[in-house]
Amino acid sequence: SAKASVLIFTDTGRVFRSRVFELPLVQRNNRPRAWANFLDLKDGERVLKMVPYREEEIDDQHFVLLCS
């Protein structure tokens, strides 16, 4: 949904939060754009996972836990 948000996790342990409607829209016949074009990624940093969520579904009982 365009109203959802997404957490974007990188291989260096950084997390970016973005609204789905802020992400660039790519048509099937167009070339995709690299994450580095709209995220502040460092040299060699890669996006590993994206987790969508809706703001209205989050309360004090929801957490994000990262383990390595």
C-alpha cells in the first residue's frame, strides 16, 4: 500500500525508514534505479532486507530486534 512505511536494512547494520510513496516508481520497460540514488549508502554498502509496516498497526508492544 502507498500509505505503508518500510524499514530498509543494510549489510553494515544501518536502517533507513521511508514511506512507500516516496520510493521511486519504476515501470517494467524502464531501467531500475540503484538504492544509492535515493538512500545515503556508503561505498560498497548493500541493502539486505526491506520490512513493510503500517504506522497505525504499531504500538508499544511491537519491537524490531536485530541479532548477529
